[in-house]
Amino acid sequence: MRLLMLGGTGFVGSAIVAEGVRRGWTVTMFNRGVHGPTPPGVHRLRGDRTVPGGLAELTGGAWDVVVDTWDGAPRAVRDAATLLRSAGHYAYVSSCSVYAPPVLPGGGEESAVVSSAADDTGDDDYARCKAGGELAATGVFGDRALLVRAGLILGPGEDIGRLPWWLRRVTRGGDVLAPGPADLPVQYVDVRDLAAFTLDRAAEGVGGAFNVISRPGHTTMGELLAEAVAAIGADARLRWTDPEVILAAGIEPWNDLPIWIPPGHEYRWLQQCGVEKAYAAGLTCRPVAETVGDTWRWLDRVGTVPPRAGRPVRAAVGLDPTREAALLSAQHPR
């Protein structure tokens, strides 16, 4: 199979390139050539899809599968898909964020999405950008377009730092503010499982939208943090604290305490997405111990969370140690 990866140096793109190489496919990356090395055995084409004539290096190429992770202005997806319309299949890595609020827990791919357009040039609204990218891909490729609506993505190479923040926090040891309840279900997808699903379905010629994320409760906050402690072997003590106490202290779910979305929160649906269609199509998700352990070994090797390739710098995630210590002292006095 001949794979063209548009981008390929970021978190998801790198995993898809690695999976293509592992399968023995002929892999080509197209990007500006300013972020990250070219993996052994991968051909690199250079260009900037956001400028006039920036796709010229793709002209005349022949590929069986194209994968696109673009999260900027949808017009860039439209332009690339139009140029590459002779390719066999176009897989666009989208997001469950495309669903229009209010989103019902357990909702599937039939749920309404936010309003957008394939020729939109705006890039300041993530949900609209991804929804517009979907329209652009399907507008050119029709049922040869695979829409991979990812949920929370974890695993080695993560460039936002959600799971890495927890791992670094555990390495500091001592009392760790653990957001309850411990049995709170967590839904996510390992980036390697996302990559495998994307290439499997694209190679089969499967089109349409899929919520690509584990079943709700694939793990829990308790299991996730326990695996972090076990993987690192640090002297860390998880101090489970009620959500109401944490929220009353002004601590924000998802940003201050990554991954955690407590019961009743307006975004709780993000960890309660319907996934039966993806599982029926062949999605498999590895155990949480493997995701946590492999992420720790990667992070310990590279030392720091990498910058997001080609995208604006995001605010750092994770709770300030002084705020954590203050709440722990009040709720769990020694």
C-alpha cells in the first residue's frame, strides 16, 4: 500500500507514519520540513498547504491512502483533497468535538454536528475547523472518505501533556491529589490503536464517520492513577478527594487535573460517547497498563513533552503545586 501522510511530525501523524512503516507500506510524508526528522525508510515531500502553490510537490503522485490530521482552516483540507482526488481513499482524523451541544451521553455518529463549511478560512474554532474538514473530505471523496472522530488521545508522543503531567506528578512522590470518585469511568484511545484503526479501515475502503475511542469505562481514574504509581515505582500516595471539594476550590477539570471530567459536568459526555459502530468495524483498545507504562518509558527517555508541530503553543495543563498542597492540607491533614 502507498500511504501519503499530510503532516506526520505531530502526535497522531507520527503514530500513523510509524504504523505504516511497521506494515511495510510505502510511506510518504508531506510537510514544511521544519519540525522533526524523517523516519528511516520514509520519503519526505516539502510544501506549505496554506500558501498559493504550496501543494505543488504532490502533483502527479499516486497513493492508495491519504491521511490528513489538519485542525486549521477547512479550506486547506478542501484544497488538498481536490488535488489528491485520484487517490484511493482519504482518511480525515477529526474529533468528537464536532458534535453540537447539548450532546447526549451515549450519542453515536448520527448526532448533530456544529455548523461549518468546507471553504471556511477561519482557524480559531477547533470544532468548526474539524467539522469543516469533514465536509471538505467528503465533498471531494464521497464514500471514499473515512472520518475518524477521535476522543481523548493518550499514549507515547503525546504533545499536550495530559497523561505526562500525571506521570511527572507521581514522580515527585508524596501525597497526590486524586480527583474522585476513584471508580469514575474514563474513555480514551491509545494513539497506536487510533493509527491501526485508521489504516485498517482506509485500506479496506471503508467510508463514513466513526467515534474512535474506547468503550466508556475502559478504565477508571483509580485504575489509571494506580497504573501510573506502579509504572514509576515512586513513593506516591493517592489522596482521593470528592469532586465537590475540588470544584469549590476553583480547580478546573480537564485543564488543572487532566483527563478528569467529574459526574454532572457539562463536558462529561466526552467520556460517554457511543462507540458500537467503531467496535463493530474492528476497533480494539489495548489495556490501560500498556498505555501508561509505554508513555512513562517514552517520557523518561525524551525528558519533556514535545511542542505541537506547526500549531500555536497551548497553555500548559496541570495543577500548580502550591494550590494542590493547600487543598491536600485542608482535606487530608497529616
